[in-house]
Amino acid sequence: MDKYIINGGGRLEGSVRVQTAKNSVLPILAAAVLTDEPVTVLNVPDITDVRNMVKILACLGCKTTYSGNDLVIDSSSANNCEIPRALAHELRSSVFLLGSVISRFRRAKIAYPGGCDIGIRPVDLHLTGLKRLGVNISEKNGYIECQCDKLTGNEIMLDCPSVGATENIMLAAVTAKGTTIIKNAAREPEIEDLQNFLNSLGAKVVGAGTGSVVVEGVEKLGGSVYQPISDRIEAGTFLIAAAMCGGEVELLGVNAENLSSLLHKLRENGCKLRIKNDKIYIRSDRRPVSVKSVETQPYPGFPTDLQAQMTALCTVCCGNSIITENLFETRFKYVPELRRMGADITVVDRSAFVRGVEKLRGATVVAHDLRGGAALVIAALAAEGNSEVLDISHIDRGYAGFEYKLSSLGAKIKRVGI
Ligand code: UD1
């Protein structure tokens, strides 16, 4: 497994282009199964989650070809509605395929999904929603088996605004007979992106981005060439890295609107921010000031996917901070690793109490999940001396060319295979 060797303590300077959003691309690739006509997704990031999704599409019988970074999916030859355990375990987003596979074949069999080990990640809301559309579901031997004669639109009230459940139900509803209304839907920008993509295929979806998504079923979908939105979590990671290491960084191709909750906190930290069109410029000259309290919430609240990176930043702030994780229960696995670097953090239940220290020091640390791993990398960049971040395959799931982009900002980071 590869590791990063990082020589920290330097400032970050330069500009970096933000990748296409992982959390948009994955459900869009799943949605490509819905149509017989070719779909081209532009600027697909080269991350393991996408590679695994492409493997799953191939297993379903779809043809996938790359033209540069653009991915063409031809699902006309799709002929399999079963996703085996080994593939589903590689990727939590395999669960999105339930909605699109059931819509295409009226049958689906998928092993329980994998993904980051950040707590119990149930799929009950996905299944309840699909049942409301007329799908019969049985669960045996670690597989979810779905079958229906037809899909019929219905009103579905989600107990909590789950991103995945909202997307899965949208995917099943686009070809259902009649109208589906998803209430208490998640409002993440990636859901609006999925809506726009589905509509580009000829679907009739409105309301994404609000708590109520309305899908009017259509008989058939066509093809499309589509550019998904940029990755707000990758962008946020670079902004936090700049705040933590100090320096001047410009992000290109980013939607600042989707990052409001983070930008608000970074201003509280004392960073200077300038936003112009699709660029965000950040300058951090002094030791950041603590933000007192950060609580993760569904969008537009502070994203759970930036919680670890934000905690890393708080470790070197002037003053104390409390970070509360409200979405996933075991998302503090990186904390003992940060402590090895000299961070002063105590976790009680869902909150991390952080007392800012002047400097972190280099150490050997282990990445346990995607975002926690990214947090360790930026902490190592800010720390004095050398660090090693082990098990970086977790980071490869979501950040394309992370070390190249950081190196272009002057970071001293290199990947070593072990
Ligand atoms: C998506 C994102 C992930 C992000 C998360 C929250 C993708 C590929 N992943 O994950 O990066 O961290 O949103 O913003 O887009 N829940 C249930 N039952 C369900 C489904 C969810 O109880 O059937 C709960 C979860 O345990 C969690 C909360 O709902 O506490 C939010 O989860 P959800 O929004 O579904 O996250 P994901 O779609 O898995």
C-alpha cells in the first residue's frame, strides 16, 4: 500500500483547478444505466471510487470508454441486474444502482454496500422509498433483492434528508408511471446536479435543492453529454490546507455558493477571502483564530465531509474549539493520529474538544478513511519536520492527483509504494 512522505512547515502558494465532484459523478454514472443511448460525462476525476463504479457498470454489461478524461457509457448492451459482493463492497455508491437497475430491468440484486468505515450506514430509507414505488424487497445472505412488475409514482416522506436515499428514489422514479414526490429530501448541490443530468436525458424532475423533489415519470430516456459540478469538498480541503499552512492560494473552477458554511468559518479564523466568478482566493498570514464551535449538518449546514479537515485546522488555532459530528457516529478515527502530531483533542460522545497548540510536529500516522486521511495530510503539511501518512488508498478514493496538486502549491509531499 502506498504512503505519503511529507516535509511540513512550508507555506502554500499558487493556484489549483478543482476536480469534478465525486459525489455528483457517482450517482450520474449509476443513472447512465437508465438509458439505451450513449452518455458522456465530462472531466471525470481519476479516483478509485470512479474506477470501481466503472467496474460495476462493466459487470452489468455496459460498455465504458475513456476519451481523455471524458467517460462514455453505452448501456444499450446492459444485460445483468446482479452486483456481486466483491464489487459492492468496494464502493458504498453501488447502492445507487438499485434505483437505476430496478428501473431498467424491474429486477436488481445487490450485495450490501461498502464504503468508508465511518459508522453504521443503514440503507433503510432507500429501501422504504423503493417499496413505496411498488418494489418488493427481500434481504438474504447479505444481498438485497428487488423485483417489481411496474414502478408507480407515490409520495415518499424521508425520516431524515439522506443524500443517497433521495438520489436512489429519484433514479427509480424517473421511469415510474405517474408522479413521485420526495419530501424532506436532501438539498445538497449534487442532488440538483443529478436532477439536471436526468433532465438532460429527457426526464422531468423539479425541486432538487429544496426539501421537495417532484419526479414525473417518462417512458424513455435519451443520451446526453454532461459536465457535472465541481467538487466542493476537494475545494474545501485546499482552502483549509491554505488556512492551516499559511500562504496564498487561488482555486479555479469552484462554486463559492456551495461552500458558504466553510467560507464563513474561515473568515472567523481570520483568513482573507476574495470570490470572483468561479474563483476563490484565500490568504492566511497569521496563526488562525479558533472558531469556537463547528457542527456538521445536512446542506446548507457545515459538511460532515469537511469535519476532519476543519478539526485539523482547529488544532493549530489560537484558542479552543468544539467540533460536533451529527451525521456519522465514528467519524473521529483520525483523532488519535492527530494526537501523535502533538494535537490536544479530547473526544466526548459526538464532540471533539480542541485546545489549539502553536505547532504540530511530524509523525507517522495512519489514514483510516477518505476525509480523515486528507485531514492527516494537511496536518502533516503544517507540522514541523517529517511525517509519513500510511494507507493512502483511502485518500485515492476521492482526491485525484492529490500530491501533484499540493506539490504545485509548493508542498513537499511524495508518494512511495510499499
Ligand atoms: C453522502 C455522501 C457522503 C456524505 C454524506 C452526508 C455520496 C456518494 N456520499 O453519503 O460523502 O458524507 O452524503 O453528506 O454522495 N441514513 C439512515 N438511513 C438510510 C440512509 C441514511 O439512517 O437509509 C442516515 C445515515 O446513517 C447518516 C445520515 O442519514 O446519519 C446521512 O446519510 P446520507 O445523507 O444518506 O449519506 P450518504 O448518501 O451515504
